[in-house]
Amino acid sequence: MSDLKADTKRIRECSRALQRIYHSFTDRANPAEDFSATELGNKLVVDAFDEFASNWKIHRKDLADKIRTLGVITGEAAKSYDAIDAKLAEALRRQDARAKRDGAPK
């Protein structure tokens, strides 16, 4: 039998980090938003950022959805590992108590 070990604290940290990344992805499409041509140095630069933002919007939503889904999955995995561990520990405690009560074989 192999030993299964899950660092549920680390899995939860991963889930929270993925949720932060998701929010970063969805909060702002154009990194040059609110900057003028004067601030960026040239109208061509503004146009390039606008074009990038348009293309990025198309792919960003799909990527953000996948990141959010992975964040949810990792959070649920941590909950499941903890629940399984708690149930197994309880079953073993009951078995130990039964064996102690009934007299363990020698």
C-alpha cells in the first residue's frame, strides 16, 4: 500500500493565488488604458496597445475562466482531502476502540 500525502495548506494557497490571478486578468484589459499619446510618447504606441487590448480580450476571457476553474478545483480538492482524512482517522479510532474493548488478539 502506498502512502498518500497531500499538503492541503499548500493546495489552499494555490487556490487563493489562482483566484488573485483571475481577478488580475479580469480587472484590466489594456495596460495603457488611461494614458495619452503624450504620456506614451506616440500615437502609434497608443494604437498598438489598443490593438493588443482588442486581441487580448478575446483570449483573456477563456484563459481567465480556466484559471478560475482551476482555483475552484484546487480549493475543492483540499476540502476533499481533509474530509477523507478525517473520516479515515475516525474509522481507525473506532476500530482501535473496538479492538481494545473486545480484547486485541495476542
